[in-house]
Amino acid sequence: MELIQDYEQQYAVQTAEITAQIGRIAHASGAERNKLISDVDRQLEESQELLEQIGLEIRDIPQNSRAAYTSRLNCYQAEWKRLQQEFNNAKVARSKAGYDSSVDDFDEIGIQEDQKRRLLDNTERMERTSNYLNDAYRISVETEQIGTQVLADLSQQRETIQRSRGRLRETDADLSRSSRILNSMIMRAMREKFILVVVVVAIFLVLILSIYFSIS
């Protein structure tokens, strides 16, 4: 997971730099513009490779943490697509506007104002990117915490069910023993009753015989 976090930090730094350079492309010209386009192309490829590395690392982490990191990766990929679109828009913006090279002949005040505006635009872009990444990270952490809590609750419920099942088995065993004991007591009582009847009958027969022989 530490390797994933390193990749995430590299990606955050690189996307911030890409955002700043995209903001400069629309206002650059000539060799500077070509260099900026080349640099952004290269950095977009490198950032995409970082996302691929993050995706490979996510496959090797435990299942209970994978959902949170996958959610963060989806946010990064959405951010990368947005940067790619902004880059494409910046490359064609000058041609659509019918750029005239004479606009580079502004006076010193005009150049200063333009630089200020570009700096403000770049700062806002970087802030939006930072806020977006922070929100994505916060959501991922919350999702991970919820998932951990759900797993803990399920584990606790499973233990409760297992304990209840064990108590039911013990109760069933006790009932079986009680039933056997009760049956044994009933059989013993029946035997004793039968013996008592036999004894009574025998005594009655003895009395009858005694009376008969005494009369005779």
C-alpha cells in the first residue's frame, strides 16, 4: 500500500504541473508553444503509466481494502481524462480564434496584466485539482471505514449465530437425555405396578385356598 501512496503523490504533483502548463499553452507562441505541447504530451503519458501501475498494485492488496483504492483510481482516471480534454482544447483554441502574431507586440503594462491573469488562472486550476483529489481521498477513506465497520458487524453477527447454534445443540442434547430418563422412570413404574398386582393376586389366592381348606 505504501507503493500505491507513492504513486498517488507522484500523480498529484504531475497533474498539478500539467494543469499549469496547459494554462500557458493558449498564451504561448512559436517554439515556446511547441515545447509546452511536447512537455504536456510526455507528462500525460507518464501520468497514465502511473495510473496503470496503481491499478496493478491494487490487484495485490487485501479484498477488504481494494474497494476504497479502486474508487480513488476511478477518480484519478476521470481527472486524467479531464486534463486530456483541456489539453486538446488549448491546442486548438488559438487556431479557432484566428490568432495574429501582432498581438505579441503589447506594451509592458499589457504584458504584465496578461501574466497576472495567467498566473491567477493557473492558480485556480491547481486549487481545483487539489480540492478534487482531496475530496476523492476523503470519500475513499470514508468508504474504507464503512466497509471495515460492515465487516466487523458481520463478523460479530456470525459469532452470535454460532453461539446460538451451539446453545440450541446443547438444549437438544439435554432434552434427549431428559426424555430417556423419563421413559426409563415410566418403564420402572410400570414394572413395579405389575409386580404389585401379581403379589396382590397371589395373596388373594392364598386367602381363598386357606378358607377353602379350613372349611373342608
